[in-house]
Amino acid sequence: MEPTNQNKMAEEETPAHFDELMAFLDAESYDEKLEILHRMQYDLTNSFIETMAMSVDVVIPEGDIDERCRQLKNCLEAKKKYESSRFR
């Protein structure tokens, strides 16, 4: 008996740090996003960085994972600085 697609999906394990990625996507402030990025910095993958970057409308060029993480952090800090001051 073949397992159904639903059973296959239930059997598949969610990726490591999936909950942190979801928390990053749901975070309402750049401070929260920066905190989550900091917690995940040693466990990031290129896929996670791309997803996080897309969620805040930035593009992080391909390259070393540590450099990409630093670039994402810099983008978040700039957005925090300039976008939060627009609403004052």
C-alpha cells in the first residue's frame, strides 16, 4: 500500500531552525529580526538567507555564507534606522 501525499508530508522532518525562520518572517520590528538573525548566525544556510532577504525586499549577492549574513544584518540595521525614523 502506497503512502498518500499527506502521510509523506507528515513523515518528512521540518528543517533545522525552521521555527526560527518562521519567527523571523513573522517579526514585526527590525529589532526582532536582528535578534533572530543573531541567534541563527551559525546555523544559517544560503536558502535561509535568501528567504530572509526576500522578506524584507533586499537581494544579498551569492558568496561566502558569513559575508552574506553580515550583509543581511547591515541591510536590516539600515532599514531599522531609516524606515523607523520616517514614522516619527
